[in-house]
Amino acid sequence: MPEFREAARAAWPFVAMGGWVLGCALQLQQPLLWRWPAYGLLLALGLLAGWAIVRWRRHWSRFVLASALLAGAMGGAGLTGLRACLFAAHAIEPRDEGRDLTLVGTVAQMPQQFEGGIRFRLEVDEPPPGVRLPPSLLLGWYAEDLQKAPRAGEVWRLSVRLKAPHGSRNPHGFDFELWAWEQGVQATGYVRQGTGIAAPLLLASGWSHPVEQAREATRAAIESRVPDARTAGVIAALVVGDQSAIERGRDQTSSSLRRRG
């Protein structure tokens, strides 16, 4: 028995880490978030229990493993819930969905091309006055031939229409809303163009995202040097991780075959 108690006193940090993982997993199963004070209380209780274990573990070694598991679970669930509440606080307001909004932002990732336009991430630098927008947006720019396509690191002024991310209910299928949450994207939309709408305007080119700029330059070099579109798409996907290049190359090859036919 003394050996067991000694082992328990030595193993409690590892049990607490397992409890932390368990607490995070349990919080992620919640269909609705609690208010942030509840998670703050859980985190505080977990930290308090952890401090008590460190301070008095020799006096209650029988319960140290169970206490460590509970302390870790409360701490993990509390911190995960607090982070989720903080993230949700930046979500787009329902009243701003579907409206024409003019904002200034920086292209944060290498744009992904698809048939009929491009898709890119935008970091909001200047939201419209009186409007609270998420810090990161996923935008589509629909145009058959873009005269000046945005590039990573550039600052643009755009008119957009936004909405909160929504995916289709498809059991065991791709969960777009979950993917957007994981990527930090809290609104999706598209660039508005047309009569009476301010045209997209490039304001500056910078080096705020050098890695993405290098990826984009590498992709452009591959596409310019490899004549076969499908082969170029596969190489770009392998080198820079642009999976859309494969589909784009396949579409271009199909279009070429149809023209020949």
C-alpha cells in the first residue's frame, strides 16, 4: 500500500493531463455554449484543485489520482469553453448578413482558382463604420476574366455581401461549418460588382504574408513552365498544396478536348 501511494503521488501530473484532454473532449460535445462565467468558474475550480493537490497531496494520497483527473477535466473544459465564447463573440451580426458592405482588408492566403472565379481569405483591416465584422473572411470573386486578380499580401477595398458559415446536413459527410470554425473563418461571402457599386480597388502591396506570396509565385512558375494543364495542377498540388489546381487542370483539359471535338 505505501508503494501504491508513493506511485500515485508521482503519477498525478500525468493523470491530470489525461483529465485535461477528457475535459476538452466533453466540452466539444456541447450542442450549445454556456455563458462565459460558467466556463470561467470551471477553470478556476480546476486550477484551485490542482493547487490543493500540489499543496496537500501527501495528506490525502488515496484520492490524489481521482482529484487530479477531475481537476484536469474541469480546467480543460473551462479553458476550451472560454476560447469558444471568445471566438463566437466576433461572429457577424445577423442584421449585417446579406447587406452590401464596403471594407478594407488584406489577402491572407494564396487565392484558389476555380471555373468562373477565385476564392481567397481576407483579413479585415477597416470594417464599415458602425459594423462589427469577424477578423477573417472567406470570399469568392466571380468573374470569367479578372483583369487584376488579388494576390497574397495585397490590401484591397471591396464591396461584399456576407453571411455566417453554413453547411448542408449530410451525416458522415464534409462539415463545412466545422471546417470554417477550425480555420478561424466566421463569415463567407462574395465580392460585389456592377452598376452603382464601388469597384474593387487595390490600395497597397506588402509583405505581410511572405510564405503565401512564395507559394503563389511557385504555383505561377509551375503553370507557366508546364504546358499540360493537368500535369501542372498535380505538380502544384504536390509542391505548394494547392488541391484546387488538380480540378482546374482537369477542367481545362476537358474544355480543350470539347473544342477539338
